Amino acid sequence: MRIILTAAALAGFCCGALSAADATAGKEVFDKSCKPCHGADGTPNAGVAKMMKVDIKDLKSAAVQGLTDGGLQNDHHCW
């Protein structure tokens, strides 16, 4: 669930308490923009990483989970 909520925050949603609608919108953003590389559960897609010659981070890792929203925005290569 943190992955989906993070996707909502990265998509520019309000930083306050997220509603069910925000979570649904975040899931839609994640499914469209993140899932192809990070998989449904945050696990990197090895085929995409190899094709793009990049290291895709596991979104479940302690390093990623420990990032702030701002840290995620600064650390990610897609935006």
C-alpha cells in the first residue's frame, strides 16, 4: 500500500491525509507509470532493466522505504 500512496504523492496529490479516492488515483498512476518497471509489488522487472541498461530499485527495499516523498522525487529517474 505504501507504494501506491507514494505514487499518489509523486503525482502531485495533496500531502495531507489521503482519501480512498486519492489511493485509487495513486494506484492508477502506479499501474500506468511505475508498474512496467517496478512490477505490481515493487519488484524490479529484470527484462526492462537489462533493455534500458539501468538498475531498477526494489520499491520494497529498506533504502527506498526510508526515503521521504521529496527524496523519492529527487531519486527517481522517470520524472
